[in-house]
Amino acid sequence: MKVLYLEDELLLARIIKESLESRGCDIDWFTDGKSAARALSAPEDYDIAVLDVQMPGEDGFTIGKRLHQQFPRLPILYLTARAQAKDVLAGFDAGGNDYVRKPFSMEELLVRMKNLVSLREMTVPSTDFAPAAAPSETYEFGFFTFDYPNLRLHLHDEKTHELSHREAELLRLFVRAQGQTVIDRKRILLELWHDDGFFNSRNLDVYVRKLRVMLEDDPRVRIITLRGVGYRFIVE
């Protein structure tokens, strides 16, 4: 996979760059956000952006937010020593798809990168097949039309939400489980993150909150939390 890597700490950057290259990645390393942004002429240039958060001048969250606005399909993974919940929330609000805390193993980093890239590949329509979006992958509920392959949630002709890969995967899981008594929380974590640990559990809380904000336009559509168990997706 081709990686846009942003890190200003030279020694650490060289170690990570060489480690990922030894595992088959193609790394373009930048030390500031302006250089990274200039390198991106199209979202297809890179498979993923890996951004350090603690940067001089513009921090990684600011840079990531700008990249996400310009290239919404580009998965973004943040690297940071920050571990507080508010920092995790800030990362996802800044367009991040995943968040790895320092120190980390190269194996963990590579697995998370591969997971994000695979999610992107599953949601990008292929030009070799027609139609790009099969009817079963466009969902209608309440006032919404959910265009899963193109990562868009439409509210009639009034508003369109551009979804991240993880938001689209989670909403798809909820919509397909509509009417079930319980959507098990552990099942969601294992299907989308392949791990049900504490950190990913907090990630899930963030994504559920973001989906609820989008769905507020139609009060008949609700994600109900069943504390300690999971969720229900209801369309009244």
C-alpha cells in the first residue's frame, strides 16, 4: 500500500518508514502539512494517510481535517502519545478513521493500516463491474437514502452527509439489522475493528454519537442503546 506519512521527529520517522518499507509498503514521508498537501493531487495518490498529532505549528488534527475535507475517501490514521478521551474524540471529529497510541508495535500499526485500506477498497465502486451500486447496497429508511458504495447519506433533496468508511460500515450494519431485538456490541467491535478491547469500544461510542447527529433530521429513525448489551436500530 502507498502511504502518506507525516512526522516531524526525524529519528522516529526513519525507524517507522524503514520498518513499513521492509513489510512491503511504499512510504512518502513529509515533515509538515503544507508539503503533504501539495503532494496530494488526487485521492487515488495514496491508500492511507498516517499522521503524527503533535506537530509544530499546525498539529496533526488540523492537517487531517483539511485532508479529509479535500479527499473524503482517504483513510486517516493518527499516531499520538495522547490517551485522554477528549483527544480521541478530537481525532475522530477531525476526520480520522483510527487512532494508535504511542508506544505501539509495528505489527499493530500495520494491521490497523491494512484494515482501513481494505474498508476503503470494499466501498469504492469498481469500473470493471456494472452497475457500480447494486440495489441491495442502496438503503431507504425514513426520509433517508443511504448510498453505501459512495459513502453518502441523503435526506431527500435537502442535505447530503459525506460518510467516512467506518461510519458507512457501522450504518450499514445497523440498517441491515433493522428490527432485531439486539445488535450485540461485541459483534460490532469484532466485525468492524476485529478487536473488542477498551480503546475500540470508546471508538464505537464516538461513531454511534456521530451517526445519531446525522439521523436527527428524522426523529422516527433512532439508534437506541441497550446498556451493557448493544443497540437497536428503529425506524418508526
